[in-house]
Amino acid sequence: MALKPRNRPSTDLSLASMSDIVFLLLIFFMLTSSFVQQGVKVDLPQASANKPSEGKYTVTVTTEGAYYWNDRKIKRDEVERYVEAAAQKEAGPLAITLRTDKDVIMEDAAFVMSHIAKHGGSVVIATKNK
């Protein structure tokens, strides 16, 4: 005679607490992501004027002479190619934000500005308030 056990272990898994954990993690990452500064860290020059509206594209120049297009590192001789491609994409006026460290040589900033002007764009210089 075969005896069957009457008390079987439950195979059900309650997922009610799992949704609470996922929701709390989602809130945590949403809050902490807003505190993280995006992009390349540069010490912007100070200005007393209001902050200008930023362009759709950003060129960053660091004190080490590194160039970034929208936070992607590029070579100096690639700047014109990226500006030209952006000018071809835009139907309206092209506005590019120039973010430079306050100790960057003016020649590097003028190099970028000349390529932007060559393709009919305008330069928005990013600064921080005093």
C-alpha cells in the first residue's frame, strides 16, 4: 500500500513585494540621476549676464586640448566635419553651445567658432553666474 504525503510544500511564489522593490528602485534612480552632472567637466568662465539658451549641439574644449562633440571625444580636425553635418541636418538656424574651460587658450575657442560661422551657425558661449 502506497502512502501519499498529505502536506505538500507550496510552489506558489508571491510577487507582491517584488513590485514594491522595483518601484522604490525606480524612484531612487530617477532622483539620483537628476543630481549627476552630465557631460565633460569643465570650469566655465563667469559672467554677470543671464544664462543664454543652449543650442541643440555642444562643443566642449578642455584645458588639455581635448575636443568633445555632445560629450563624445573627437579629434581637433574632426570639428569641421561634425559642424557641417549638423548644419545639413538643421532646417532652421544652427546654434551650437561652446563650453570651454576658463583657462583654455582663445585660439582653441576661435578655431571652433570659425568653423561654426563658416557653416552659417551661431555660437552660444556657456558660462556660470557669479
